[in-house]
Amino acid sequence: MTQRLKILVVDDEENLRHWLKMILSDANYEVDEAESGETALKRLENNFYDFVLCDIRMPKMDGPALLKEMRRRQIPATVVMMSAYGTEETAVESLKMGAYDYISKPFRQDEIIMVLRKAEEREKLIRENRILRKQVIKEAGFQNIITRNPKMQEILQTVLKIADYKTTVLITGESGTGKELVARAIHYSGARKDGPFVAVNCGAIPENLLESELFGHVKGAFTDASYTKKGLFEEADEGTILLDEVGELPSLLQVKLLRALEEEQIRRVGDTKSIPINVRVIAATARDLSEDVKQGNFRPELFYRLNVLSIQLPPLRERKEDIPILINHFIEKFSPRFNKQIKGLSKEAIEALLNHDWSGNIRELENAIERAIALSEKEIIPVNGLPPYLREQADTHPGLFIPQDELSIKKITRQIEEQLIRRALERTGGNRTQSAKLLEISHRALIYKIKEYGLDKAMRNRLKLNREEDLEENSNQGGTNE
């Protein structure tokens, strides 16, 4: 059964209070009464009410005075004012002070019920928006930054320290390292979290449209400018704008961006007046802007203005301890999307992922896991369920997987030695003298370890197979094998 909403009726006329209580109770509201503003305030301090139905004219504390005190004490009830003839002006002033609506006396039963139903819908929308905002903050904040890496942990501590300030931040790092995620974490962890977050990729917008996109334009400013348009800086007012790939900005736009940062004003294309803005700017780039400054491709004054506080994100190959927890995160993310019950990856599959260099960083790993889940028919994804390039690399260069419960240095050392010897023999085509030099051990020690690990037969078979493949390829091409 749905819980009844509570209403406090505040009026110095006893008959009106009783009549309202009767009709509102019939409409399934729970109703309390108060004969004065002072009594109402005491009830509001000790009880929660969804709505307050309040007369404007009352002795001592009238309706507007009660409303003002409610707002001062942050009492959250929605207020509807009841105004008699000649008090409409006061009712309008009450709306400016935060009342939801007013209804003029005398009113019919259906009028007051309709106003309250509209107020219910409004409150429902407010609650839903609040829930959605919390969800957005959860998805955009720290929860999506998965890490055990000490350097990343330091970066997150820095984010917490700077989140409340308007300081310009420059985030650098290779493509796919999570620059936008960190920018969102800065925004949603700070005082601007209730304002807009606007992200723009400066390299994805044609140069002739970029100024209009950033700063807006007025009607008639250029061909096809058939209406006045707000730019992204205006859209981000009271919030944060992320200028991704800021190193791609053309020289003229660099000058205008610098002016906007220094003056905290923008001017729409074709306009004659400036518009003040209150925007926090976060810039991100995969380029080395300091090198671009030396080469004359980026204005030094803009670089120094953006680089007030810099965050350098490490590539995934430098934080491989994060790969297992990122794998689990992406499994949890994509399994429901594909209606799969994926429990994890096989030991060999994890090993292949740990040994990959990840030039595309976290984005590449995410795409690989998403593909594997989409195509998987098993609860545990095997190594042959990975994208082909990862499977081939795993076959050519088997990696090292250390189980969580394995603490024997002796066992792990043997695995490392065997793996390195295999690689050296493959690279030299089985030449043991050259392999010993690569491994920086004596030829005699290599011979001993090859026998110990049983690699001689395995390497002969692999080399024989490679020679047979070469012969077949040459014969197909009409060539000879000398």
C-alpha cells in the first residue's frame, strides 16, 4: 500500500481548517492543523510534511513570515499559499520567496486537489532528477577509475585536493589512458558538481566551425548563421569545460582561448559585446605541448596559462598490476549487456593480456574484453576467445602468470628462465652461441638449462616446422632454398 502524503493546514479560521481536513482526508492525504504561524513552525520542527497549505493573512506570524522562516531553517516542505481577495500581490511575492503556488479564496474542492496533484508531480520529478544526478556522479566520479597503482593513487589524491578550486588543469598522457575520466572526477568531486560538464574534442571539429562551436555566433554572422547560437563555453557556465586534444587548436583560436581564460569573457562570432562566463577549464592532450612550444606550433603564453597544474597519466604498460582488476571491471560492465554469465578468463588468457604492451592503453583493453564477451560461449573465456592479434602474440611469446597463492621464488624463477631461453632461441633461429650472448650466460650453462627444461626437442620441432613452411612458401613462388 502506498504511503499517504502528509499535509499541514495553517489558517486562523477554524471552520476552514476543518473543511480542508475533511476533503483532503477523503483524497487520501494525512492532514494536521495549525491555527497560527508559530504553532505551524513548532509542528514543522518536530514532524515531516510533504506539503504546507498556508493562509497569507494571520495575526503575528503571517504566511510570508512563516515561509521565510522555513527557508531559513531549511525545512523542505512544498508550500502552497491561500490568498483572500486583495492579497494576490503578496501571493506573487511569496512565489519569489520559494512558495510553489497560490490559490485564491474562496476556492472549490477540485481546485485545491488539482494544485496539490500538480505539486506531487513536481516533487516526483525533482526526486527522480536527484536520483539520476547521483547516478551520473557515481558513474562519472572515482568509481570508474580502477587502480592499485601507486602513481595513480597519488593522482587521485591530487584530484581531491584541487577539485573545489577553479585552477586550470592540464592532463597529459597517451591515447586511452583515461584523461576524460580524470577530468570528470575533478568536476564531480568538487564544488561545481551540480553545474554542467561539457567535453569538446578540439581535433574532431573542422577549423572553420571551431570558433563558433566554442564561443557561439549571432544571427547573420556568416552564411547559414540563421539564428543566434550559444557556444560550448556558455553551455558550461557555472561548471567545467574539457578541451580534449587542445594541442590541435589552430593558432588564431589559441589567441582567442587565451583571451577568454584571462578575461573570463567570451565574444560570439559576429557580436560586438562580450559575455562574462564562470567556467573551470580542463585541457587534455596526448601531445608533448612543451615540445610544440619549442617548435613554434603552440603559443607559449597559452601553454603556461593551461599548465597551472599538470597531471601526467601513466600508460597501462607501466601499471600492469591494474590489468586483472580492470578485466573484472569490464566483465561486470559488459556481461549484462550481452546477457552472458561470464565468470572470468582462463589462466592462459590472463597471461596473454598481462604480457601485451597495450599501445592503446585502457581503451584497447576494454575493447578486447568487450569483443571476447560478445563472442564467448563459455563462462570462462579461453585464450582463443581473445582477439586474433593477442592470441598470436600469446602463441609466439608465452608469458608468465603468477597465481595469487604462489609464493615460491624458486618455482617462479624456473618459469622466468624457461620463458627467456625460449625467446632467445626463437630470436636466433636456434643458434645456442648467440642465444647465450643475448641471455648473458655461458654457452655451457645454456646447454645445461636447455636439457633441464626439456627445450631441445621442443625447439627442434618448432624449427623443423618453420623450415617446412619456408620450403613450401618458396616452392609456391617458384624459388629455391639454399
